[in-house]
Amino acid sequence: MQPDILQALVRTIELKDLSTAAHTWRVVLYTRAMAERFRLDPERIASLTAGAALHDLGKLDIPDRILRKPGRLTDDEFEVIKTHPGRGHERLISMGETDPIVLGLVRHHHERIDGLGYPDRLKGDAIPLSARYFAVIDTFDALTSLRPYRSAIGPDAVPAALDELRKGIGTRYDAECVQAFVELFQHGELDWIMEHFNDTACPLPYCGERVEHTRQDLKRLKTT
């Protein structure tokens, strides 16, 4: 997918649901950091980061009254929300996207290892590896970002978030994926994301322009 098309789609997603704007860029950065840790080739890294950026594309087709509802969703409304991975996948297909990594991550990032996820109730290794890793990343970011019912965000929320991921091993999450993410965090490779793009440091609805600038600044600091 061309970078300008990708950026336009991400911008459209952000405008649809401003509460997910910084979330999108954080999960992109976490995904890229994970891919770089495993020394994947540039083409695969590009596919993974594109899939991460577009994982909520299907929310463009969710009615605003549900997507932006301030209170608890009804069971029927949650069933509508659960259609967004399939809707995003369908949109990409209609646009001519053929990359299996992008398509698999977008469609299957809400599947569970025990087969109780959605939209296809895939189980275990039947879930694409990219989606298994991204499920961990997506949950971690949700547990460390700003919510009306949560006071701890960013670094303060990390210990509880990592514990929650560990508790979900074997039911929600793949054990190797959780372990790899925990090690990445423990090695300090995600600290810069937590510092510069948490919901306090990056409250603006669109912070994409800051991403590469911050990465380049940190690289320069490491070489001086």
C-alpha cells in the first residue's frame, strides 16, 4: 500500500473516533519495535506496521451513536462493534489489498487462543502469527491508556497491564507472544514510546507527525 494512501486512511480513522488517535500510533510503534527486535526484513516490517495502523479500519462502518457512546454498550451494540475486523478486511479487499500479513492482522486481531474470539473463532496456531502478536500489543495499550474509569495511565499502569497479559496466556493470548512483549518492555526498548506518546504527553487527536521526528531525535542522542 502506498504511504500516502495509508496516511489518508489512518487520518480518516482518527477523525471517525478521536479517542483512538494516539492509540493507533502507539500500537504502530510497539509493532515496529517488536518486528525490529526479531530482525525481520524491511518488507515484512512495512507490512506489519501497515496492518497495525489499519487494524481499526472497519470502525469507519460502525455507526457514530455506538462508536462514540460515552456509557456502557448494550449486548446488541457490542455485537455491532465486533463486526469491525471483518468490515476492515472487506474494505481492504475492495481496495485491492493482497498482502496476507496486512489482511490477516486486520481480520484476526480479536481472535483468542482458546477459540472464543471473533470474527471467525479461530483457535491456537490457526490464528495468523501477526494477529497473535498484535492482540498482545493492542491489549497492553488499552490497559495503559486513558479511560474514564482508570486513574493510572502510561508507565504507572504497566505492572498491572503485564500481569493481565500473563493471566490471559492460554486463553486469550499466545504464551510466546506475551513473553516476547514482556521481555521487550523489560529491556527498556519501549520506554521512549511510553514517555513521548502516552495520553498525557500526546493528547492531540493526530500525533502522527511526531512519530518519525521523535525516532530520529532518539537515534541522534544514542550516537552522541
